[in-house]
Amino acid sequence: MTKYIIIAIIVLIALLVVGFIIRRKHNSEIERLEHEKHQIQNKPILEEMTKVKQLNMNGQTEEMFESWRNSWTQVMDVHMPKIDSLLFDAEESIDKFRFKRATAIEQEIAERIKQSDEQMSRILKELEQLIGSEEKNRVEMDSLKEQYRVARKTLLAHQHSFGAAAVPLEKKLEQFGPQFEEYDRLTENGNYLQAREIVIGLDQEAQHLFDLLQEIPSLLTEVQNKIPSSIHDLRSGQREMEEQSYYLEHLEMTAHLDKLDEELVLMKESIIQLEIEDVKIRVEQMKDEIEAFYDMLEKEVMAKRYVDKHRQPTERRLAEVTTITRQTSDEAAYVQQSYRLPEKEAEIPLVCLKQIETLQKRYDLLEQRASEDQLAYSSLQDELTLISTDLESLYEEQDRFSSSLKNLRIDENRARKNLDELKRLLHETDRMVHKANMPGIPEEMDVRLEEAEEHIYLVMQSLQEVPLNMKLVDNYLAKADKCIHEVHAKAKEMLENVLLIERIIQYGNRYRASHPRMNQRLLEAEAAFRQLRYSKALEEAATAVEEVEPGAMKRIEVLVKEDAWR
């Protein structure tokens, strides 16, 4: 029985602890809600509404003020007391541990606080908008009126600068007066928000008008004076240059300038109608076009100077290269009697003769057009430059070809000298092999020597051909050079091996009596040596000595290299 009582007491204590924790949580929520309620009550609605009383309490302002006061009174006299009552109910429910009911009351309080806060925030926002509108209206309208005064003064004082556009500008300025009066009327009647709309509209119109006042004089100056003056200068310059035999028809400048004159009339009408956006863009384009014509005329003047300066030098150079071309062609014909040229190189003289003939025709045509004023100097300059460039390219090509012709004799002499050296080397190799102290010459070496002799023969035969084909000679010579140097190297290697075999066998004789296996291998090496199988003999002898005395081969090789070619 006692056990159950203890369990019941423990459960009761646990429930009380949980209850106090939940109660504490609800109390915290009540404190938070009371804080939010005080924040709503402390919003500076009355202070802001007092500022409104300093305005004209008529019309729209009066209506809005009454609406704000009614809303504020409803919040303070209806919603706040109701929230206080609900807070009391919630606290009472919490004290009695009726947490479910307390939660429902807290949710209702939170919703009422949210609605009241939104209502008070809206009032503050509208108050700020109204008061701010009044202040902005006053500052901006004072600025607009000052700008209006300056604009009228500017228009009257500099009316000549605006030309026919002064009348529509004056009409636009006159439209500001009724709007100023409407603004004053709305302000006096307390309709500040409607007055704000007037100010915004006036500001946009004024900015456009003030831009017109600033830009129209400069645009008229461009359209009536500067651009026409530039067009006149261009026409005068064109006429003077044509009198000096300049060909300018390709520029089509007269038609373009006529079109600009027509456009200027229309642009002036657009300015009078105060439609200047397209005019501003077109004025800049016209200035660029006029500048481009100045550049083109200057280019023609510079081109004439270039043509006058380079015509005679180019003519002299053409004559020089023509002479060189014919001389090179004659030289090639003479050289081809002794030397055979590749087909592509053999065609060079004929091709160059045709090219120089074409260049002469181009230059003659250029001279004709220059004398008859049938072509712009810029085009003449381009053609003259191309002719000069082509001339130098042709000269360089022939210079390279002429050098290659001269080198043929040098190449022939070099080939004959190399042939003599290869003959000497082959003869030395043959003498070295046949005079060597060895059982005989292996068949492979005889074959190599014979092959080298054949290569020498081919080179000699190719050098006796008429006309001489130097490419074929160089090809045979390269093969002979490779073959003879290889056979020379092989001969030296063979003689060194023969000497090495003899030294190894001499060195190994000291071990024959004590090492029967070595004696046997040396006998095999000697047999291979007599059979002219020198590589096999060297392998057998070296292996035999190394088995008995490792490292002996290195010492023997050193001695052989020292004595081999003394």
C-alpha cells in the first residue's frame, strides 16, 4: 500500500513541475504581448497629426485628418481596452492551469495586436506622405518658378538665338502659368496630394523645355551657319581641285552635298516645331560625313604628291628591271647549255619576261589615265604602289635565280673536289685492308669495297653528262659519301678486331697448360680466325680469357688502342 502512495506522490510532483514549466512559458508570452501593445500605444500618431494642423485644414487634408483621428480613436478606445481585458482573462486562466483556454486567448490577442499595428502603421505612412508632399511641393515649386523666371528672361534677352523657334517656346512657357495657379489653388484648399501630381507633371515638362532652351541655339547655329559654311567650303575646294585636273567624280560629293542642303531645310523646320531629338543625332552624323569628305579631298592631294614624286623613279626602275630580266633570260639560256635545270626553275626566265611585259602595260595605262585625268589620284597611287611592289618582287625572284645559276659552277667544283677526296679515302681503305697482317679479307668486306667503287663510278659518269644535272650529281655524291665512310669505318673496326684477337690469344697462352677448357676455346678461336670469321674468333677468345681472368679484356683493349694506329 505504501508503495502505491509513494508512486502517486511522485506522479503528482511530476505533474506539478510540468505545470509550472508550462505556466512560466505562458507568462512569458503574456509579457511579450503586453510589450507589443505598449509599442502600438507609443506610436507618435498624435505628434504627427499635430504637424498636419499646421497645414491648410481644408478639402482633402481635412478629410484625411478626420479619417486618421477616427481610426486612432478606435484603436485606443476600443481595441486597446479589449486587449487589456483579454490579457486579464489569459492571466487568470494561466493561474488556474487552464492552459488550453489561455492559448486560445493569446492567439486572439496576437491577432488584435497585429490588426491594430497595421492600422496605426498605415496612419503614420499616410501622415508622412501628406507632410512630405507639402514640403517637397513647396521646395520643388519654388525651384520650378525660379527656373521659369530665368527661362523667360533668357528667351526675351536672346530671342535672336532661337529664331523662329522663339514663338512656340514662348507658347510653352505660357502654359506654365495656369498650372502654377492650379497648384496654388489646390494647396490653399489643402489638397496637397493632388498638388503633388501637378508638381511632378510640371517638373517633367519644365525639364524638357529647359533642355530645349539650352540646346536649340547651338542646333540652329549648326544647321544655319556652321554646316552650311562647311558645305560651301567643300564645294569651293572641289571646284578648285577640279580646275587643277583632279578627278573627283568617284566621290559623288556634289549629289551628297545637295542632299545635305535639302536635309538642313527640313531640320530647321523640325527645330521650329521643337522636335530636336532626331535633329541632334543627324547633326552629328552630318559633321562626320563632312569631315570624311575633307579627309577624302586631303587624300587626293596627298596621292597627287605621291604620284608626282614616284612616277619617274618607278619608270626608271621598270626600265632597270626590264634590262635585268632580259639579261637573266640570256644568262639562263647560256647556262642551260652546260647545266640541266629543274623544269620549274627553267620556266622562271619565261615567266619573268611575261610579268615584266604585263607590268610595262600596266604602267603605260597608268600614264595614259594620269595624262587624260580619267582616274582619281588615290587610285593612281594604289596602282603605282602595286606596280612598284610587284617590280621589287620580280627583281628579288630574278636575283635569287641568277645567284642559283652562278652557284652551279661552284657546286660543280665542290662536287669534283668531294669526289677526289672520296677516291682518296677509298684507295686508302683498300690499301689498308690489303696490306694488313691477317689471313685474308672476308667476302663481306670485298663486297662493300666493290659497292663503293660502283658509287664512285656513278658520280664520275654523272659529272661527264652534258648538260650537267647537278641535282643528280649531288644525289650520287651523297650516296657515295655515305657508302665509302661506312666501309672505311668497317675496315678500321675489322683491323682493330684482328689485332685484338692476336693480343688475346697471346695473353691466353699463359693459361693453356693449366686450363684445358680455355685451351680448347682458344683453339676454336684460332680456327675461326683462319676461316676469316673474325667476329666469331674475337667472341671465343674474349670469353675464354674472361672466364679465367675476369677484367683482363679491358686491359688488353687499352693496350691495343694505344698500339693500333701508331
